[in-house]
Amino acid sequence: MLIANIVHPFPGVAAMALYIMTAFLFCMHSLQMLIFIGAFGDKITMSRWEKWSILIFGIFALLDIRRKHMIGKE
């Protein structure tokens, strides 16, 4: 819905509210990406796609990366 609003804005105030939500979501996912890379960047090797997937999918990407790199290697 947020991407649809960027491509074809909804009428009225709804578009502005969705722009604000999009910006907030982008900031939160950016913060997640920076924290995760800062905390684990030297311990695991992540591909470029994995880094971008955190920005796009947030916690769901982090859970997948955790499962792939960290579970079973303790």
C-alpha cells in the first residue's frame, strides 16, 4: 500500500499520512540495518542482497539472516 501510494497517490489527506508512514518505516528499517551490521558485521559475512533485504523487509529479513548464519553455529 505504501509503494502504491508513491506510484499513484491516493486522494486527499490519505496520501500525506501514507507518505509519513513510508518515511517512518524507511527510517526504522535503516536503523535496524545499521544496528545489525554494526553489531554482527565483523562476525558474519552478509551478501549485498541480505543487507538490502533488511532495509526492505525489516525484522523478517533479520530473522532469516539469523537462521541462516547464527543458529547451529554455537
